[in-house]
Amino acid sequence: MTRAALVLAALLLAAPSAVAQVSGGTPVALVTAETENQLIAVELPQGKVLRRVTVAADPQNVVADQRTAVVVSPGSGAVTLLDARTLRVRKVLRGFGAPHLAALTPDGEWAFVTDDPRGQLDVVSLTQLRIVKRLYVGAGAHHLSLSPDGQRLWIALGERARQISIVDVSRPSRPRLLRRFHLGFVAHDLAFSPSGSRVWVTSAQDSSVRVLSSTTGRRLFSVSAGPPPQHVVFGSWSQPRAYVTSGYASRITMVDSRRGRVLRIASAPYGSFNVTLIGGNVVTTSLLRGSVTDLDSELRLRRTVRIAPAARGVAGVVW
């Protein structure tokens, strides 16, 4: 199989926008319960809790593909690596300051982790189960997004970021900081579109999500999505939609991702910030209500189930 074919196959399993495609299995949401120090597996759409696994204390965020789940725990300065199907803990990596967010490469070989207080990007080999490189990218390195081709990382410098760092990760073990640029507004999260030509940047101070050119950084259009902070996930190539959460507005907005036109707005439990797509399931977790909400691709409610006092990060796999 050619390298291009391998990358395409990997993208079908775990795109940078945290989308898991269902192909002959059961969609499962992996949810971090930080007050319980657990990663919880929830079957969709039934809402049944399949498994609870203890991970390093203060688990806040999780990313996963069909091989590996990566749980990031800022409070304990640790990253837990698990088998994505069994949730068996493979390794707990320590020695971070306060790791916060992670992204997986399309081939599943590498994880990139931001470390806020050190301003670092840490590169983890998922085959060697160790940190292989640390790169200073700017104080407050926080949310990050990897381009669909696995070549570039955009990193927001802070939860209330005024700058973005762009890193060349075409050779994952040897990342290079290309440049930093000022946004002209205060950002929270960011996400590459499936085409890689645009980056959606959510706000930390107003209702607008700005859509920027990934090559020039120029603003293309904005979308009103409710009080900040917002988070974004994308549909498939054949379904050009973006789903944007506003936890403080108790809502999720479906947007035509090509033109920025709002298509539908649905209710979600208060505090539903994080969001992912798992096949045809739009899944959002409520940090403030401890719930997991499953909607279909048209934002029709399937089920809400409370699983813990707080449910923060969410990623999708197929079992």
C-alpha cells in the first residue's frame, strides 16, 4: 500500500477533528471524569456505561483512534496511554509541567501534547511509549489542531489566546516552529476543516467563531455561535457541516462549513462544551452536569445520560 493510501485509511479511522467512522461495530464515547479520576466508555446510542478505568489523577482531555487512547491529566502532570479497544493501560508518562491537550497523527504513530506552563509541545512515540522531543512554542501552549495531511500544527497560546504558533510536524520526531502570529482577537479553541484549507478559531470573549485561511491566516468569514468558549467538530467530506457548542448557552449549532450559514440550533445540557462525531452520532459532554448527550447528524436528540459529577473530554472509537 502506498503512503498516500495509508494516510487515507488512517484518516477514515481518526480525523484531526476527532471524528470516528462506524464500520461494522458499536460506536463508543470515551469520556474523562476528572473528579473520579476515570475514563468512562459509554455505548451509543443506548447510553450504557460499558467500562470505567482508573487513570492518572485529574484527567481532563482525551483523544483516540482505533488503536490508542491518550488521556491528559494536567493536575498530576501525566499522560495515560491506553489500548483503545480494551482500555488496558499501556503506559503512564510523567515529567510534564501541566499537559493539557493532545492530537494524534493520521497514521496513529505519534501524539502531540501541549504543556501550558512550560510553553512546550511534547512529541510522544506511540510505538516506543515515550516522549521523544520537546519543543518550545510559546508561553501558555494550550489548544491545538493538526492539519488533515499531518503536516502542520496550529497551537493557541493560552485558553484566552492572542497568538497562534504554527509548527511543521512533517517529521513528527523533529518538529520545527515556523512562526507565531497575532490574531487580532481573543481565541479559545481551533480546528482544521476536513479540506485543510481553513482553520475555525473559536472565541474566548464573544459569540463569533472566525474562519481563517490556513495558508495566509486571513479571515474568510465568521459564524455566530453563542457565548464563549465554543468548540467545533466537522462532518465528513460528503456532509460539509460544522457543529459548534456553546456550553453557557446550552446549545449546539449546525453550520454549512463551506459558507458559514447556520442550518439548525439544538439544545444541550448546561455546560456542554466538548463535542465529537462518532459515525452518525454528534456527542457532547457536560462538564457542569456530568452528562453525555447523543444527537443524530441533524441534531435530533437521541439520549442524555448522567455518568459522573463532571464529564469533560470526549473521543470516539468503535468496538
